[in-house]
Amino acid sequence: MDMPGQVINPMQKSNFVTMLAWVFIAFAGFATFISLMQNIMVSLLIPLDKMQEAIASADAKERVPAAFIFFFSHARLFFFSFLIVSSLTLITSIGLLKRKNWARITFLALMVLGILWNIAGVLFQQFVFTSFPKMPIRTDVPVPNFEVFLTVIKVFSAVIAAGLSVLFGWIIKKLTSPDIRQEFGK
């Protein structure tokens, strides 16, 4: 029997899960909105068929990297996939805030997907950059050192990908800890 003024201590909710959920609600909400706008623009405003024709014409004249041809051939699928992933992240983050175990498991899967995406992104970037034709050297036009520029981009991208992968790994570790699992009834 409860006494007046007695505080019943329900299961404590960790600040980690609450803050994690709110941060991802904000980012995923924004990403979903942007992705929705991108899908509308790609569907209504950008003539992808004409872009594909231009890429094919350019490829006939000078070799266009296969990655660009593949992207422009499947552009709508890429933009739609991003909408699906960002919407799923938003829904999962709301579920995480409400301490739903399905959301914790789905969020863990999204973190693993994020790590794999970062690794694939660095490898894909390496593939794309190595497929660029070498810059022709012209003596009449000064050209900055393009190779240094590409190296800086590759290193910066690898550092960001590694940092995000470590962050996602830490989030996975925290969400699978016994204290956090207990919050979700597991």
C-alpha cells in the first residue's frame, strides 16, 4: 500500500539511452526530411534519362569511371534507399526513447550497418579515385598538384570513417551492456 507522498522508484532510465535517442531523432528527422526532398527532386525535376545519355556519350569519347555509370544508372534507387534507412533510423530512435527492445535490436543492426558502410565507403572511394584518368600536364596552364589533393581527401575520409566506426562500436557495446539491456526488459 502506497503512503501519501511516498515516491515509487520505477526502473531508472539511463541518460545514455535518452540522449542517444534524442540525438538520433534529431539527425534522422533532418535526414528523412532532406531525403524526402531529394526523392521528390530526383523524380520530378532531374531528367535522369538525359543524364544517362550524356554519361554514355562522354564514355564513348573518353572513359568514364564505372562507378559513375553505375550510380547514374541507379540514382533513384540510391536516393530511395537513403530515405528508407533514414526513416527506419527515425522510427527506431523513437522506439529507443520509449525503451522498446525491438528498437534496441534494430538500432544495434543499424550501427553494424553503419560500420560496414564506412568501411565500404573508404574502399569505394579508393576504387573511384584510382579509376580517374591522370591529369594531363600542360605547360601553358598552371595546375595545382591534383595528386596531393586526392591524398588529403582520402586520408581525411578514412579518419572520419574510422572515428564514426569506433563511435558506432562504442554505442553497440553500451547498448548490449547488462544495465542497458535490463532497461529494455532483457
